[in-house]
Amino acid sequence: MKQTGSVILEYHKAESQGASSYWTGKVLGRDMKFVRIIVGLAHPTLDRQAAAAITIGELYRSFAPADFHGLAAAVGSWPEVKNVLMTVCRDLKPDNIVVQDEQSRKLVFPITDALVGKIPFNVLSSVAPAHALTEVGRSSVDLLFKEDRLHIDHLLPVLDQEKDQSDKALRFAVNWALEFTALYPGKKRPQPQYGRLLGEF
């Protein structure tokens, strides 16, 4: 079992209608504000295969493309990672745990059910986009690294212990976040421009 030390975030509930909730905390010595916290979780599907979980926070910045910071990581047997997730949910208060498929969601239900009433909101579970484990999903993660919008170097000593499962967990979280963008009240976030489309003048 390998895991990083977990930071502790404070959840701030929306103060009025039309406002949005957010999280604050100190990460790697810096004060940060996040619009949402997401856990990517890869369950073992083969004998003696490890589970892996990575928690990322999306910076609160409505007028710029999404930027993600790694907050915690764990690899190990499913019972071990499951126990770590309870601590992660208590300390980081993620609003979503993203997994590969509906069958995997059922394994998360006991965790999310146990948290009801213990943190300020109900933690949701979601299925990652189908393309997360394809070349499209890999390219999406690589592009964030290239543009310096995904910061997880400090988690690599743990993630590298189980590279395949960690890669899956990261792809689940990142591709879900890119597919379902964060909502900011009354504002539309600009998307990166990658050149003119064919036929566009």
C-alpha cells in the first residue's frame, strides 16, 4: 500500500442563489481556491491487480481554461484503497468519484452512503466518458501536461508504483472533468483555441 499525505480543504457553501460553492486550502505551500474536487478511481479487474485513486482539484478561475492540481494519490489492494478513500472524502470533501463503468459505481456506493451526514453534501459517483481509455483520452491528458494545466509531479512517487492503474484513474478524472465542465454563475468559460476549423472563414 502506497499513499501520499493528504491535505485538508475547507468547503464553502454558496452564500446566495446564483453564487457557487468552492473549496480552499494550502497545497504545496500555496493558498488555493478550487471550483470542484474530483477523484479518479480504477478498480482491480484481474487477479492480484491493484486499485488506484487520484484526487485532483480544478482551480477556481472562470475566465481561463481549466487547470488541475493533484491533491492525493493511493495505490494498493481494493480494501486498502477503499479505506483511504474514506479519509480522502473526509479531508478533501470531493464532490465526485469517477470510475470506469456502472459496475464499478456499485462498488463505490457503500463509501458514498457511509458519508451521508458526515460532510456538507452528498458525494456523487459518475462513469468516465467511453473515450477515456482510448487514444483520445490519453491525448487529452497529454495536452494538459503540455500546456502546463495538470500538476501532479509531487504524486508520481506513489502513482508510479502501479503505473497502469494510476494512468486509468487519472484518465477517468481528467476526461470526465473536460467532458462536463465546471459551472460558474453567469459566466461562460473560454475554451482553448487550436486553430481554425476546416471551412471556417
